[in-house]
Amino acid sequence: MSGPGSGLAIAILLAMICMVIGPALVLGLVGYAVARGRARKNGAGGTLALTLGGVVVGVLIGGAAVLLTFFESVFDPVVVFEVPPNFDKPEIFLLEDPSASLEFEWGTFGLRGSAPVPASGVVRVRTMGKLDHGPYTVELSTGQHNWGMASFPSPPGIPGPSVRCFSFREWTPGDTTCERRGEELVAHLRQLEGLGE
């Protein structure tokens, strides 16, 4: 392994190993000490079982710490846009519209939400809900992930506090995906929703 990021990668790997081995070693020693104390006091056995039990608990605690420290994104909500067949729009606009009837449907543990996407590519939801409280991941029902995302204040003529745009194609020079603002954005959304009706 070489390159400018290799030192950091090695340091992270060593930190992960220490975070698992440390608790396993400490709790294994605690289990061993408790078992030895019991054996001296009343002749009870089970030294190996208590030691291994401590090691297992330590590994579980260390593994959980590694997961929460280095892989916390696995707990981020995932939003799945259910797109119609042959959907080919390069971007999806998400608008918070108090008059809309649509709301995100959150599944098990509230970590996976979904919303249907009309042919226009403009999704109006009553409230953003969890999307206003921390990071989240976006994908299409086809499995495609977004290439980029933009969030900006709603211009006059668009309800709600903000507009979110998710790009589903790789950016190329001159690409205007998710870059429209103001009156241009309003006109674009109206055109899209007119085509989607």
C-alpha cells in the first residue's frame, strides 16, 4: 500500500483493531479474575467459560464502537424514489409543499423511506420529516444512486422553505443539472409538471 492516503488508512485500520482487541482483552481478564476468585472461595470451576464470555462481550462492544465510529453512515436514512417505467429525467426535484397529500413512507426502524415519482420528476411532499435532521442517502427504485445534490431557498412562486434537486447522471462541463435558480427554476418546474400531467 502506498500513496498519500496510505498512512491514514493504516492508522485507521490499527485504531479499529485496537478498539476491538482492547475491550476483549480487558473483559477477558476480568472474566478470568472473577473465575479465579470464585474457584478460591468455593471451588467453583468455569474459568475458561467466564474468560471466553468476557472476550466475546468485549469483541461485541469493540465491534459496535468501530461501527458507530467509522461506519455511522449505515444508520443514515435511505430515501428511495419509486420511478415509473422508462424514467429518463436527469434530475428529481423535491419540494416541501404544505398543500401536498404525499408523505414519505418509512419502513422498519424508520431507516428506509420511499416516495413515488411522477413522470415530471417533481415530487411534492407535505413535510421533509427526517430529511431535515441529518445526512441521508438517495437512490432510485432501479438501484441507481444520485451523483449530486443541491439544496437552495425556494424562489417566489414555489411553496415551502427550500427546493432539493438530486442529479442522476454524471456531471459534464456545461451541464446545468440542478443549477437553475430563481425565475428560471420556476419556469423549468412548471414546464416539467405540465409535461408530466
